[in-house]
Amino acid sequence: MNGYIKIAEVSKKWGIGERRINTLCLEGRIEGAVKFGNTWAIPADAEKPKDDRIKSGKYIKNGK
């Protein structure tokens, strides 16, 4: 498939784990990612989504 790369290649390119990329694909956060059987095909020109996870260790409750 021309123009698409595998999760392992994206992992090296973006410097994050394959499992995290799989999660991003499942959440629909990587635009153009398509699943074929058990394998995700990610566009070669896809951009790394912003990491919206909480890193401070403090969790937001009820918007406060």
C-alpha cells in the first residue's frame, strides 16, 4: 500500500511506543488511519497528535 506505513515505523518516527500509537488509532486521533484485519495502516504524512493526557499527577474532578 503506497503512502501508508505500519505502526512500528511510526513508533520510530515519532519516538513513542507501538501500544500508544495503537490506542491513538483506536480513538480516531490519527487522521487517515485505516485498519486492515489486525494491522493499522497510517498515512506516511500523518502528524503526531497532541498528547492530552494529564501529566501533573493531579486529576480534574467536576471541572475544578
